[in-house]
Amino acid sequence: MNQFAFESKQKIFLLGAMGLGVVCMVLTFLVDDPLHTRFWSNFLHNSVFFTGIAFVSLFVLAAFTTAYSGWHTLVKRIWETYSLFLIPGLILMGVIILGIWGHFHHLYHWADPAAVAEDEILQGKSAFLNKNWYTIGTVVILGIWAYFAWRMHRISVQEDLQGTSDFSHHRRYRYWSAAFLPVGAFTSAALIWQWVMSIDAHWYSTLFAWYATASWFVAAMALTILTVIFLKALGYMEEVSTNHLHDLGKYAFAFSIFWTYLWFSQYMLIWYGNVGEETIYFRERLDHYPTMFYGNLILNFVAPFFILMRNDTKRKFGTMVLTSIILLLGHWWDFFLMIKPGVYHTAQEVLGHGAHGGGETGHDAAGHAASTFHAGFTMPGLLELGTFIGFLALFLYFVFNRLEKVSLIPPNDPYLAESKHHTVWPY
Amino acid sequence: MQKEVLYGLYDDEEVLLKAISRARESHMNIMDVFTPFPVHGLEHAMGLSESRLHISGFVYGAIGALTAFLFMTWVFTRDWPIIFGGKPYWSVPAFIPITFEVTVLFAAVGMVVTFYTICGMWPGVKPAVLDERITDDKFCLAFDATHSTEEERSAMEGFLSSSGASEVHTKNV
């Protein structure tokens, strides 16, 4: 079966999960502090996570197409529909932008004129970290990505319907892919600086963009593996074999190690350099978030490294489902750790707790207020999990809704035959 | 001990793969197969069991990791403690790059030595090459004919030429 049918019971299930997410978000909003920090940081966390998965899917497609890869053709429709989520992603991030302009939230230290006025470091960075650049950067860059996603998806669908033997559609697809690689590679760094790294506005790391993109990458691979296995379990995509699963598993394995490499490179250089304004980022996380900090490494490095190391585990559906769930939650956990401590700091300062001393010291001193457990910040609580499920359901509903409108297997892709015969082991 | 080898040379790997399947179907005992480059599906066609070399690689890697980490721990906490840049004696993050590199070194060198030992290749060993064209463009299917009767030999020869071998030879190695 190459035509996915989005059945009504799946729709009801996903709508129910979205409803759960909405209920959790409303509950978060109600039990929150006066600034609604927990609600807004959950919103940012999940929006960034799923928009990033959509971006990586587009990047993977562009990279594979440019590299003359053939094996992925049978699963490329999944990535094409994933990448279309950049359009709802633009809306989600638009809500954050509205929040900045309307002062609905205090996620970003630098967006607060009162904080900037008495803070030399924020003043020094204000040429980039300001509302205008945040808005322009997000709208323009995400808009360009979404345009590429929409354009490439359209070419691919046209190829299905009117593909010709001169491969003109594939050639056009290849041009757009090659064009997206430099665009995506450079602009993703800027968006990560604005969306995530600027939460800890005093701190910066040149490795951060790579590290966060690697986190998105593994999450995207994990979600792809889960979707492929789900579709296969329903009887679709019969031609996607354990060989394709093996290769997807290799990407999840390889990029888990790549993520660890970047995580460690960032950590060790800052630890070794021992410069106070840099080490505070990790000091804070080690002191107040030790379970999150070490758990992050266990979920995203130790588990995939030892589970996926062998050949045969990457070819078993059960093991791949388990590992993919670990990795998807693990990288969501990773983004939690990137976002929450900084947001908590800023909120404490705005609320006037521990902000004595003002300016630089005030920002650091606020950290000591976090020494006890704070629901939704120190650890993801049930409300965070519910919000995650809601966003995941939204993502999947969108993806399945788009997937239903096209063939699951691109029938006129010139690499389709190569993908059908893809064999990696045991040859 | 000298062996008498009866072998056929093929021009194409697809023909060779078919010949191997046929030989296994008719229960002929293949001594070995030689190809100028790795042929996909060859070990599967020959029915070889999975190599255990990677397990040795894991063991060597684990030994390397432990060696490096425990050695540095011993040096910097017991034997010769020095403070570097105000860090503690037992500075785990600083040990990790070296631990990683020694792991790779042990795994790589260990696997090479193991592989060469299994293949009986040491410095000074002169490998017995059945035919030099095997290293260029010929694919070779070899039978051990040391203890074969005359009928068995003619059966092997018949099999080789009927399965597409362009040449059939006998050689003592």
C-alpha cells in the first residue's frame, strides 16, 4: 500500500492528545508564577524542538540529494512532510515574537529594557540581541526555510504526477537542495543563538549552534524511525526493509556520538579555560540540575552507544523503537536543560527575588534562589510531559494530514529502484 | 604440508556467485574463493559464519580505555601529583581525550594484529598465490584435490567449466 489513509480513529486519538496538551498548558498557566514563566518556557521549548526537527529533515533531504544518495528514496516522503512543519513552526515562533513585543513573557533577559539599562554586557550585545533582530531573524530565516520546504515538496509531488524520462523534476529538486545547504547551514546557527543561546544572555559559546543542531538531528532521526516502524506496522511501506532501518539506525548512532563529541568539546574547553563568566553556565546546571545534567549524558550517549553499537540491534524493530523513544525524549530533555535554567534566572530577577546587587552579580546571585526544587524547572513534571505530548500530537497530525495527500513512495524518482534494492547486511 | 589445488578462473563476479551457489547445492567442498576486490554477497553465498573480529575489537578497546584511564589516575593521584591550572589531581574531563585516543589505538592495532594472525600473515611470510591474475581481474574458485580420486577430479573439472570458468588449472601449493 503506497497511499496512506489517515483514519478517523487516529485523528481522534491525536486530537485527544492535543487536547491533553492544551489542558496541561492551561493548567500550567493557572498554577504559574505571575509572569507565567513555566507556561512560556514550555511553549518555547517545544516550539524550538519540533521546528528544529522539521529543519533537520529538510537539511537531511538536501544533503542526501546533493550527495547522490539513493537509499533514502523510499523514506523521503516522511522527511518532506516533516519539513513542511516549518510553516506551523513559523506560527509557533510568531507567538513567542508577539510575546516579546507585548511583554507577555520574560523569557529573554535582553528583551527587558529595565535590565538592559543597568547591564553593561547586555548593552554591548544589544546590537544583535534586540526585539527587531529577533523578529527579522526568525521571520526571514524561518520563512526562507519554509519556502524551500514547500518548494521542494511541490517539485517532488509534481514529479509523481508528471515525471518524465529526462528527470527534469529531479534536476530542479537537486538545484534547490544544493542551494539550501549553505543557506541552512549558516542561518540555523543564527536562529539557535537567538532562540536558545540568548536565554543565557551573558554567556556565549561558539560551539553551541552545532551542539543544538546535532541534538535536533538525532531527535529527527529517532522520530523518523518511529514513524517508519509505525507505518510499516499498519501495512504501509512494505518495501522499506530492515536495510533501510539499519541505515537510519546508523545515522541515529553516528549523530549521537557526534552530539556527545560537541557536548564534551564545549564542556571541556569551558571547564579547562576556567573563566568565571563561561563556567557559570555549567556550575549552575551541575549544582541545581545534577539529575538532568548526568541523565542527559546517559540518555543521549551511553544508551544509544551501547545499544546501537552492534549490527543486529539496528535491524530489530523492538530495539529500534525503544532506542528511538529514549533518544527523542533524551534530546527533548537536552533542550529542557538548555532553556529552563536561564529562563528561571531571568524570571527570578524580574520578580525581584535574589536580584540584590543589581546587574551582573544580580544575574548570578539569582541562581542561588534555585537551590531548592522548583516544579517544571528543576525537572520536567507531568505538565511538561503533557505539553510535549500535545506538541508531538500536533506535529504528527500535521505530518499525517500532509502524508495522506501524496503517495508514500515517490513512483517517478530516478533513485527509486536503487532504494528498493538497498542492501547493507548481510549483503 | 603440500596441497593439490584444483581451481577455476572466472571473468565475472556474478558468474562466480552463481557457481558458488551451485557448488553448495551439489554439496561440493569449496576450499576457498579469491577475488581481486570485495564482492558483495560473497560470504553470504559461501555460507561463512559472521566474523568475530569486531568482538575482539570491542575487547581491545575496553582494555585500552581502562589502561589509559587507570594509568592517568595512578600517575596523577599516587605517583606524581601535579596541580595543572588549579584543577584537582583527579581531573576526569582532561583524561577523556587521551582515554578516547588510547581506546582507538588499542582497538585498531589489536584488530590488525589479530586479523593478520588469523590469516597466517607475518613479516617474511610468502603467501601462496594460485594465479597472479587473481590480484588483477580474475575470480577464482578453488577445490582441495589432494586426496581426491580420478572421478572426483573430473567431476570438479566438469563443474568448473560448466559453471562458466574460463580456465581450469591444478597447482601444488
